[in-house]
Amino acid sequence: MNKEMFTPLAFVGALWSKDYATIARYARIQAGDGDQKKIEELVRARTRPIGEAELTGFPAWLDGLTGRIAGWAVVTSFQRCRLN
């Protein structure tokens, strides 16, 4: 990861919220011939659960919502701690 522009905390927040495009933008991955869509798909494939089926329907929606909340909370809570 390009840590100067994308901090480890931002990385964790992006993982929780499944923001593969942002992770792909800052990742130092030598694949996909520089094609951001290919790199984004590679990041998605490498961060999904191993041996588990993809969630669909309501469970997928709930997982996405929970991930976005957790991604937002982890970044904002640590920023708040640094300011205090």
C-alpha cells in the first residue's frame, strides 16, 4: 500500500466497507497491466472469505450495511482519539 497517501487505518476502513476501488487505487499490485478494474477485481477476490459462499439477498445487504458502519466507525473513532 502507498502508506503516504493511504494510511493503515484508512485501509482497514476500506476493507470493512468493501471499498475495493479505493484499495486498488492505492495498492502496489503488479497485476492487471495497470488496469484499475482488473486490480479491483483481484483485491475483491483476495479479500473474500476462503471456502465460503457469497452472501445474497438480505444477508448480503445486512453485511454490506454493517461493513460500511464499521468502516466509518473505525476511522472516525481513531481520529477522535488522536484529537483528544
